[in-house]
Amino acid sequence: ISGVPIPVPIFPTAGFDGDDGASGLPGVPGGAGGLIAVRAENQAIVTLANSVLASASPASSTGVTATGGASLTLNFTLLDGFQTPFGPGTSNQGLGIQLTDPGFVDADAGDFHLSQNSPAIDTGSNSLIPFGLSLDLDGVSRIFDGDADTIDEVDLGVYEWQAAPPPCPGDTNADGMVNGADLSVLLGQFGQTVSPGSGADINGDGQVNGADLSVLLANFGDAC
């Protein structure tokens, strides 16, 4: 699992799925009803990066642990919901570690896509993506500038957040109305170079400029 982004929904009867969509390794029983998301044993050397480990049952649960001389290294990984995020043989020493809610769209319903404000967006490391892995689990680009800062960085987890096109031209905040709120978004990004179609780049040319402003004003007051 070195470098492979995997979300880990830990439930009493479920393990986690690998990035290729195949059934992955099950959660490891941790004793006293507990569960361990990832455990390295014996002399194993395990590296985990660009990943999300999340537990729906925090009682007696452990995020990662290493036993018997094994090595387990985490970088650019988000852990949430574990009573003990770092068990024996591990520590919070890696780069880009987050201990927070990953902001899934609907984890209870099994939807582990990232919501728009997820802290996992653009917080991974492109250099740790395995060679040849260019698409996410949905088959879209593995790297997308999700926070519109003009720097394309991979997200944590198997799903790369993609900005959906607004339902009508000029609706930059996707609330179904073209109004002053959308104008504020555009003016806040005016003059910036962004990923084509992201943020307030209404016409998809990678620039937030007068052309986008013209489209917004032409549709001002529309509902969609």
C-alpha cells in the first residue's frame, strides 16, 4: 500500500477498499472489541501516503500500529474518529499529518467523495503518487487544483474533488442564483490565473478577467 491513496471506512463489519476498487484488506481486530485500521507485523516495512483513515466506531479503535520490529510510516495522511490514532510502534512524525474530520459527502451512506470544504483537498503530495496512477476511483484526473490557488496538488483519499460546472453561467458559488454573491467571488479572484473552469473562471480559459465579468453581468438576476 505504499503511496496508494485509500479511504478507510472502519465499521464493525467492514474493512476498507483499495484504490483500484477491488476489495481491500479487512480491519484488524484489536482486542476487547477494538479495531485497528492498519497494522504492520513482523519485519514488514509499510509506507502509507495521500490517504484517509476514518473510523465510524471510535471506542477502543486504533488508527495505525506496528509490532514485532515492523516499520510503518505515514505521510500526508488524515486520521479521524480513532480513540488512539497512533498505536504502539508509531508516532505522529510524518509530514502532512491531519487529525480532523475529512469532510466526506455522506459517510453514513457510503459516499466517501470529498465535500467542497474538505481539509483533504489539495493537501497531498504529488511526489508520493505511485508511478502510472493518473486517475482516481471515478476515472477522473488524480491531480486537480481543488482550492483554486493555481497549484495543482493531489487530494487525500481515492476521490479527487472536482469543481462541478455551475448550473448556469455566472453562478460561481453554485447556489442556483446569479447575484451579488457571485460577483464578490469573481472580484475576489479577478486577475488570477486558475485551473480552467475552476473558481470564477466562467468561460474556462484559465483566467479570471473581464470576459468572465461580462458573462456574469449578462446573466445577473437569473435563477437556475
